[in-house]
Amino acid sequence: MKKYITVLFIFLMLPFIAISQEKGAVQENDSIPKKVKEKLERAAFESSYIIDNPTNVVLSKNALEVQMQHRFGYFNDDKNDGAGLWGASNIRIGLAYGIHERVTIGFGTTKDYRYQDFNLKVAILRQTRSEKMPFSLSYYGNWAVDARSKEFFQYVEDRWSFFNQLIIARRFNSKLSVSGTLSLSHYNVVENTMRNDMLAYSLGGRYKITPNTALIIDYSQPLTKFTKDNPHPGLSFGVEFGTSAHAFQLFVSNYHGIVPQRNYMFNDNDIAINQMFIGFNITRLYNF
């Protein structure tokens, strides 16, 4: 009889023992620091471009972005062409697709020189809200093919050009974002007075004046020197209107090219004599 009473007592006490052990385990676990997942800062820019240079924006996985970039003719041309609106224009139409939350691939076709560019953007580091990572670092690169008729080229490889760029960006607050880049442009064939490679940097910024409107500026500076006819730096400034799915940029620039290596290697438009163009960029985002 005593054995049965002992067994019954043990069964009655088991739930209390289990609860006690669970509490002890919780207290022990509470003493171990928990690893908190860092929250990413909101995107520094609304669009994949800040006028003439790529931004650090990468698309969400399975997101598709339609891109349209347009440059009108010379703003101060003497041909009475409506401040360049009726002049010779340059246009690029492109698509970008997010294959991973950190990787975006794209393709575009451009009117001038019939460039066909295949591009890649990778988010290496991303700014966090805790400031543990105070900035974003991204890589952008492209391979462009000049698709004009074969009479312009001796070999197929003569058509090729390449562009590699590191992009550092920071969102300081809800209004101000800035970026800086270091890039290397390469053309397989250039004039004897030039070099095949061009090292350059750029600085850009955006300042919101309303929730959907911002002032934008972009400056690009070539560093490599040629024996003559060095390319002019690029200066662009304008305004951006953004929504959750659209970004529209209207600006003035002395860059008529759209593929970046074309601008860095060959820009002959001088800001000092007001060789400027009106342009716009439009991006439309689709999430699937």
C-alpha cells in the first residue's frame, strides 16, 4: 500500500517539477544575449538612376523595372529647334529584374551608336537603422555592344565596351540622401591620343522638398588624362517626382550619352560655354 501511495505522490508532483524546470530554463536562456536581426534602412533613392549615374537601388526578388531615358538636342542651339526639344535626341529603353534581394540584372538598347547593354547590380553592404552599418555599398557593371553596321569595325571585339562602378550611398534622414562612386570605363578600340581605360568618380545627392518631390544633382569627374581632347566633366541637376511605383526625373545636363562609359570617355560638351541638354528619366516598377 505504501508503494502505491509513493507512486501516486510522484505522479502528482511531476507537473510541478516540470514547470519548475521550464522556469529555470527560461531564466537561464534570458541570461544569454539574443541575436537581434538588423533592420535595413529605407532606400536612399527612389530610382535606379540619379540622372546620369546608377544608384545603389536593387530590386526586390521577382520585381521588374521598366526604364526610359531621354536626352533632347542642344539647349542653346542656333537652329531654332525649341531649346533642343526638336533637335537630335538620344533615347534608351531598358528592363531590370530582381533575381535575388541583393542582385538585379538588366538589358537596355540606346539610339546613339545603337548600344546594347547587359548590366548587373549587386548590393554588397546595406545601411541599417541601428547605424551598425552606416552606409550602403553596391557594385554596378555592364557590357555594351556597338551594334552599328560592320563597316565601322575591323573585328567583332572592336564593338565592345565595359563599365565597372562601386557605389557608396547613405540616407542621412527622410529628406537627404547622398552617393559617391568610383568607376572604370574600358573601350577595346579608341583613338591613338586616348587611353583604353578611364578612371573617374561621381558625387550625387537628393533633397526632398515634399513627400513626393525632391531636388537632385549629379557631378561626374574623369581622372585619366589623354594626350589631347580630354573629356569634360558632367554636371546635371533637376527635380524628381516619385510614387510607390514610379520615379520621374526632369533635368538639365551636359551629358548627351546615356550608357555611362560613353559619357566618361567621350564627353565633349563644355559646361563653361553652356553646352547643355534637357533630359528626363522614367522608371516604372512592377512587383510579382
